[in-house]
Amino acid sequence: MIDSDGNRYVDFTSGFGVAFVGHRHPEVVEAVKRQADRLLHALGDLHPSDVKIQLLEKLCTRAPWPKARAMLSLSGADAVTAALKTAVMATAKTGVVAFEGSYHGLNYGPLAVSGFAKRFREPFLAQLQSDVHFAAWPSPDLGVEAALKTLPKDWSRIGAVIVEPIQGRAGVRFPPLGFLEALGQACKKNGALLIVDEILTGVGRCGAWWRSVDEGLIPDLVCAGKALGGGLPVSACIGREDVMRAWGDPDREAIHTGTFFGDPLGSAAALATIELIERDELAQRAVDRGKTFATMLRAERLPSVTGVRQAGMMLGLQLEGSMQALRVSRSLLERGYLVLPAGAEADVIQLTPPVTVNDEQLEGFVASLRASLGGR
Ligand SMILES: Cc1ncc(COP(=O)(O)O)c(C=O)c1O
């Protein structure tokens, strides 16, 4: 990245996790240019473009079920909105179970189920749906059993549970072994749909197409965004066909849609991105690169770093001391590296570099991190 003053940075955030395949990947750019010469805008649900249909078909073949349907949109929050609405259509229940620390986007539907920070919700509380039960996210201090005990006692109004396979904004918080599986079982037992928010973790970032499936969890609905469009705003809610059928006949009027959903440019970019990820086996590359990066970070025994959490190219550095991540991020910025502070206490550095990051860039980052932490 080069800023308006000409300073150069290596982007260890991938632009909030978007540029998994790298910024301005030539094949994505080429696909967008080609599409720009053909058609910029079509009539969404009524007369969709060919590329929109190809993208929907492609996404359904990458779904965790043999038969799937998908709905396209622009932002991650759009995809979560579609999933929450689908759960209402399919179960006729409006209650939702979400988790403390979760982040699903800031439009009204997703905001109501985001436990990350009260300050995001408080000004709008009166306009948010109130039928949301926040359960605890397990941590080293709170085991799986104790966290499961915070699920609702009464599920009669609960239509959906929404969960991130790894909580991102809350500080790259991994669920302990067995938690997601137990959650899946609780959903089955109580007739609630499981919505897995893979907007940050999915599409290769954590070393598999879907992190949840890699962990043995089969969702009913899955949300994708960020990396999916290779840099353009594209998101999707993908669901089991029998669940999605609740929307009724797709040839009739769509009761959930948006003028720009599934736009031709975004669809062309997403198709090129998916092809790249698969052809170049970028999910596997994320496994390998991520391992190398985590090994380098751990070997350094960096001062104030008490843990390195990692899955593919999603890493979290646990720092001693709240708000330290703000100081360290600033210092890294001055040294030419973009990172994000995370965690309710800003005590985690979130790292989601592009999968194209090379050894030299990793080494440069680790040296700058040591300097930013006050090491040698
Ligand atoms: C897990 C998760 N879900 C949803 C969102 C919201 O996506 P968007 O900002 O594109 O609406 C984000 C964004 O950071 C996210 O990390």
C-alpha cells in the first residue's frame, strides 16, 4: 500500500481481511475490466446477468451440503441479514442465540446479534430486535461445559444460533475443542438453525474453504464475504436447499432483495477469485504460510506477547496489558506495517495478511514488531 504522502506499507490486515489473494490481483483486475466492457448493471432477481448465475452455481457446489441455494449481496452485514431472515422464514421463530464478543456487522439485524461492544448497540437499542439471547463464549477461564450452561433454558422462541468459528474482532478467540460440536447438537435437539458466520474465516483464509466444516461442524446456513469478491463488495448467504425453500418459488417476486445484489462486476470478480483460490490451492498455501508465520513469531519470544493464536492466515497476538495493541499498531504503522488492534480491551493484534506475503515481508514484520514492543 502507498499512502497519499508516498509512504509504503505492507498490509498485514489485507484491508480488513478482503485481499486474501493479494491487493489488485491481476486476474481479478482483468476479470473486472472484461466485465466492465460487457455490462455494468443488470436487473438482479428479475433478469440476472450470466455472471451472477455462474457465481450462484459455483457457490452452491462449494457448499457443505449436496444441495444448496445461495443469495448474493454486497456486505458481510447483508449476508448475515439474509441468514437471519431465512431462519425466520424456515422456522417461524424470531428468537436468536448469539455470543458475547461476537461481531456480525452493524446493520440493524446483525447489530442486534453482535455482542462485541455495548457502545455499538446502545444508541440504537430501541430500534433493535430484542429477542436475542447472548450466551458466554468459552475461554481459558470458562470451560466448554460452563459456557454451554449459558445457552437458553427455554428454546421455544429460538429459530437460530449464530456463531463465528473463530471470533475475529473479539481478539481471534478460538473455541475450545468440542464447543462447536456441542453447539451443533444443541441446535439439532432444540430445532434451531445453525448460522455460521464465515465472513472472515471462510474462503480459504483459515486453510479450508469453510473453517466450520474443517472443524467437523455442518451448519444449516453459512455467510461469506470479505475475501469472496477479491476486493469488490460481494457477500453470500448459502443454505441447505430444504431450508432455503422456505423463501418460496424463486420465479415469484423476491421478498428479500437489493438493487445491486449480485451485480455483474462483483460477480465477475468473485468468480475469478474462486478460480484462483482453487487453481493455485491457496487454502493449502494459507496452511503452510500461516504455520511458517506462527513459528517465526513463537520462536522470537517477543516481550509482552503471551500467546500466538493461529489458523491458516488468521493470527492473533495476545499482549500483556489492555490498550497496548493501540500503541503497538501505531508504532508498526510508523515502521511500514498495517495491523489491527482487536479484543474488547484492545489487548490483541489481529493479523490477516494476504496469502501472497513472502518470507522477506514476514521477517521484516517480526523485526519491526520486536522493535515496537521495546525489544532489541
Ligand atoms: C465475522 C464477521 N462478520 C460480519 C462482518 C461484517 O462485514 P461487513 O463489514 O462487510 O458488513 C465482519 C466484518 O468485520 C466480520 O468480521
